Amino acid sequence: MTLPRRDLLLPLALAALAACGVADEGQYVYAQRDPWPQPSLLPAVTGPRLAVTNSGDDTLSFVDPVSFTEIARTPIGRNPAEPEGPHHLAATPDGRTLFVGISNTVPVNASGPHGSHGTGTVDGYLLEVDALTGRQRRWTRVHRSPGDVRLEPGGARVWQSHYDLVGIARALEGMSKEPDLDPEKEAAWFAKMDSMVVVTDAATMERVAEFAICPAAHGIAFDPRRGLTWISCGFSDEVAAIDSETFAVTRVPVADDPGIPPTPRYEPYAVAIAPSGDVWISNTGSANTGLRVVDPDLMAEVPERRISTAGIPLFGSFLRDESRYFVVTQKPDALLAIDPATASIVAEVDLAPLGCLSAHAAVLSPDEEVIWIVCEGDHLTLPGTLERLDRRTLEPTGHLEVGLFPDDVVYVPEPSP
């Protein structure tokens, strides 16, 4: 057989390719922006769902609120090989997007970059997640130990606090090296203890604002009528009232005898805003466990509305008519039904027999007929749970295991067209 000359091989090869219909590289045209899209991590969405952050195993649980079954459990985080501790989340009103905080802390007995709650030394993140597929879309870097994540009324901006204990420890260390501090220098060191708030544009994921407010900031709640955002200050026994437009900060003590870092007396951790605008604060300090109320017009605590609790109060929810405030406690695990008008506990549900260990938050369904309670478990091997209670009778109607150390649950509406 006689082979063709070498100088004819290339023209022959190109002619053969053309005959097979193969175009050159410059002629490839894709009809889609992403010709190889990643498959959905979730089944097709057919109604509303619940979403839960499992901070101990870096996952999100998606739950059908009607059947009270887990639809899917999806990974969350920027690095699959790292423990990142997803911490709290928010859902957009159209049901299409979740915003998830990445704390870069792990639940217990940790040190170094991924310390336990508040002691991690590396920055956290805010992740934007497609609620229809479970896939992460965008992210923005924030500061150490991000805490609460809340979408402001109207859904335009995401607020993220930071429960930063490292900054407090470093400032105290610096103060210890200057034994003869004058008032001005002491104030400067105390200012270094203040943790940051980051406000992010929900549509663009661009930074709107970041500013220091107070030591160990955590719980976030909104008073849209007065244009205020309230955030708890765990190590200065205060709540911070922030003007939602100018970001001016007013710090209000939760009692007339507040402590100072590193020895707070009240340790406010969570806040809830009543429909009237009253600020209800969950104080977790061992000597002053209970609820305090701040009047938003007087910018002062109201002593006659104090409520002592047997357990450590955390996150709760108000009925729209303000006739009840439902809040959970730990040690013992209980749900308290509180009459805000009389500042009294009118009912209490023991959550332990339901299988709830370390209750973290009580969240009302949009129709106010159901209370969902997220319970942390033991943080190590025992999964956390969701409990479902009838809001009117406070009888249990569902129990569901989710991931390791869940710390928040949100209602995700059925997506709008």
C-alpha cells in the first residue's frame, strides 16, 4: 500500500473532519450560559419547606412541614475538608434564596482556627444558597465568629452579627500589660472589644456597611416602625439599638447594674421584638437568668416587667396580636408561653419527654397554628431534633431527627413563579 505524501496529510485530515460535520474550535456556540449545569441536590419543589442549619456536621436539612419528614440533607460550606460550623440562616420572601452564616467554629472542645463558639480565629462568611436546588451561588467574607443571620423586613439587606470573644481576650491581654491606665486609654482598650456587624445587599451580595457595636454581639431583631435594628451585647450586658439607615448606635443596659468584660452579670444572648416594639431580651448569666424588657421610646429597661426563668432562655417568637410570647429554655428544656401584658408565664411544656435535648429556638409558622422547636442534641454523636407543637393546645404533633447540632430553623415559602 502506498501512503500519501506527508505534505498532503493535513489537507486530507481537514477534509475528512469537514465531511463528518466537525467544525473548528472557533465555531462552537452554546445555547446556555452553563452548558453543563450541576444537578439539583433537592427533589423538585412542590410546596413550602423548613430549612435547618446543622452546625456540627456542615449540612442543611430540608423538611416537609406537612408530613414532617426530611426531604434532603445537603452539604454546606466553602471547603468540604474543613469543619466550618454553619450558624443560623434566613430565607427570602419569594422562597428562592437562603442566606447561611459560616462561623468557622466547631461545637465543643476546639482551639486554634476553628475554636468553639466565639473563639475561632479565622474569618467567617455569608453564603447565598439556591433554595430550589441546595447549591451555593455566591459568598462574601465577614469577620471572626459570625453569630445571627437575619433578613430585614422587605428583604433588601442581610444583617450578620459577630460573637467575637477573641477580640475581648486580646484587648484584656493588652490592658494587663498597662497597669497604670488613664481613663482615655482604658476606654480605647474597651472599644477594641466591640464586635462587628456586617450589612450585605441581598440582591448583589455587596457590602453595604460594617461597623463595631459592642462586645460579643449575637441576637438580631427588627423594629420596622421605628427604623431600628436591635442586637444583644453578651459581654457588656447591653442591647444595641441601631438606626437602620444611618447606622448610628445607641447602647442600652439590660439592667441598672450591668457587668463589664470579662465578667458580665446578665449575658444577653437573644432578642425578640414585640409587635408594639418592646424589646425582649434573653439573659443567660447564671446569677441573673431570665427575661428583661427594654422600652424602645424611653431607651431603658422596664424593671416591673422582669421575668425570672428556671432554665436559660434563648430564642422565641411573638404572636402578631402580642397576646403570647413563646420562648424556649435549656437546663431544663422547656417551652414557655408568656403573657406580655402581665409579664407572666401562663404555661410551660417540658420538652425532654418529647426527645428534645438543649432547646435552641421556638419559631411560629406563618399562620401561627404551629410552633417549631429546634433542639441541639449533645453536639457530638446524638442528632438534634425538630419538635412540632400545636400552638393553641401546646400538644406535640411531630418529632424529627435532623443533623448534628442544629441551631436554627426557618420557613421557606413555596417559590413564587
